[in-house]
Amino acid sequence: MPDGAVQPRVRTERRRKLNFRPWLRALHRDIGYFAVGLTVVYATSGLAVNHLKDWDPNFKQVNRTHQLGLPLPTDDAAAAKSALAALDVREAPREVYRASDTQLDLVFDKRTFHVDTKSGVVHEEGQAARPLLRVANWLHLNRGKKAWSYVADFYAVFLLFLAFSGLFMIPGRKGLLGRGAIVGLLGAAVPIVYVLLSGGP
Amino acid sequence: MNRFNPEFEQALARRRFIQAAAGGTVIMALGSLYVLSDDLTREAKAQTRNDGRPRLPPGQRVIEALKPMGGEPGDPSPGNYRLRVHGEVDAPFELGFAELLALPQIEQALDVHCVTTWSVLGAKWQGVRVADLAERAKLKKSARYVIFEAAHGYTSNVALRDALKPSVMVAHRLNGTPLARAHGAPVRAVLPEFYFWKSAKWLTGIRFSSHDEPGYWETRGYSNHADPWKEERYA
């Protein structure tokens, strides 16, 4: 039957034209690859900063007390030299500051020694940056401003694309017409239920 | 029932799982109760301030020492330090660290309350009253608000009447030792009646203003007034 042989070919061509999924998957995949680095930065920093009350996500704190032998020289520079020798610090201080009759501050880039010249007690305090986390937090909180605002905006748009393209990647019962819809609704319900239960802002 | 029956084994495994899950839940609940019922917090909850309010604001838990809460550090150098007092005043001035130390000093035991729910009670702060600095700067009648300015553009804002309370100060020593870098060395503001973000670290200026100017956190979703006893955490 002649027309019986033609009809199916027409339907196949129409279906091919409407098949957007290979393009969607390719875009989803490549944008996903591109977003990996930024996702690591934002997720790691998010975890770190979210628990700010439990720890300092940017710095390790240094707090020590030392006792020097007395007497210390009366001249500030000589007292600083003597104190640092006793503390086995070979680095030169950025500043030697006479804060009061009994307090001499020896300031370094990452720490300060507060020397009580009368009692010989030294409070050493400072902070050392957590190398990767500090940078990640700096980026996440957009402390640098300027061009990073554009990067962050693009990343947010990419995340939205990944979220919505993900909805349409799989057809059928595991996609939006079945399991996908249920899981998607469950995910959307999390913030809604939280706002309802907590009373919201 | 046959001991080696697969259905029996499956039921047993399920029972073990439920028992383990229940046990874990009980342990976690007891752990939470332990955390919630620490002695310092319990004692503080039983106390009342002179103004009749409870010593511990709602939703707070007492810890022993300040926690460093981050922020972009300022220059800790006392030699480079300058405090600028300016704005709606007739006699603006700047002070170096030594000049600040030469002003009349006070030491106060103050309670401070962080918006992240920890409180430190009775820490001894040494420094200068903001009211004394305001008096020296000779406020104009137009001054209504105080903006605390700090390193890297951080600011916090309060009404003038709140900033001039005797408990409000700029501090350079805490519990007998110089202020640590993590807590804003060499000088920070201390405003004990507000959540602690109002107490700007690495303080560089006190500006008196005719109008309110919400600060760093106040423009990022936190309360403009920040009263811990009203739990004004968020806008």
C-alpha cells in the first residue's frame, strides 16, 4: 500500500525535529563541568561560614603566655631585642611600640608580643590564615567586589540553568511525568515547610 | 520458626536497624539536652539585671570567652593607629593610640551577646567612654546618630542616646591583657546593650550624624536596632 509506506517517515522526521534533549544534555553537561570549580568554592565556604559560631573559618588563633627573666633593659629597642632573643624569635619586628610605662608591644605581620616590662610576662597573640578557606570565603562573601560580582552573577545564572535543564533531561516515568515531579516537589517543599514551621522572616 | 528462614533474618535485620536508630536518636537527644543545660547558662538565666530585664537575653547561651567571628582584619599596629571623631561636631579631632591611653580610662565588667546565640558575661573591658569623646568633640544639636567606622569600610550605627550611655566605650584591653587581633586590636567599640556586631572591631572612627545610616550587617538583612532582649536579630 503506497500511502502506508510514506506516513511513518513523515512522523519520524517531525519527531527528530522536536528532539531537543541531546542539546539540553550537552549544555547541561558542559555547564556542569564549567561550574565544578565555582561550586567547590561556594559549597566549601558555605559550610565553613554557616558554622561561624563554632569556629573561625578564616584564621587559626594563636594565644600563648611566656615568662621572661628580669630585669629587662630600660631602653625599648634593647628590651625588645632581649625579649625576642629569650623567646627565640629571629624575625625582626615591624614595630616596637611603648604603649604604657609597663607595656611594650612588639608587632609582627601575623602576631604581636605584648611584653609587661615590669613582671616579664609576655602575651603572644596572633592569627594565621587558613590558606584555601580564607580565599574561598573571601570570594564567597565577595569581599573583593568589582569583577567578582559579574562572575558570581553568571554562576547564579548557570546554576538556574542546571536546575531547570535537569528537569527536562529525562523523558517518561523517571522524568517530569513521574519520579522527577515527585522528587522535585519534595525538594521545593523543604524551604516552604521550613518557612511555614519557623514563622518565616 | 526456622532460625535460618530468610524472612526471619530480614525481620531480625530490620529490628536491629530500628533499635540502632532509636538508640542513636536517644543519644543525640541526651547530648542536646546536655548542651542546652550547661551550668553557666542555667545560672545566668536565674539572674536579673538592675533594670529588671533577665541577665541573659532570650535564645542566648553562655560561653566562657569571646569567639573570634571573622571579618577582614584591620592594621593591628598601635603605632599607626588613628581614631577620628568627626561629623556633626564643632571640634573634630584625631587620636593616636598613646593619646587614647592618656585620656581618662574606665574598666567595666560587661556582658556581650552575639547574634549567633553565644554570650560572654562579665568580661572586663578597659578603655574610654564614647560619651567622653563626644563631650570633647562638642556635639552639634543636629547630631542624632552615631556611626562607628572600622577597617575596610565596616560600619555600625546606633542612635545618639544609646551611644552616650555610660557602658558604651572604645576598648583596648580585655580581661587585663591588650585586645587580641582577632577581637579588633588595637581598639574596638563595645556596645553591650546591642548584638555584638554593633561593637565594631578595628575601630577607626566615630562619626556623629544627623540621620541614620544602616551599617554593614544592617544593610545585609540584620536588624537596624539589634536589641538582644527583643531578639531583634534580623530585619
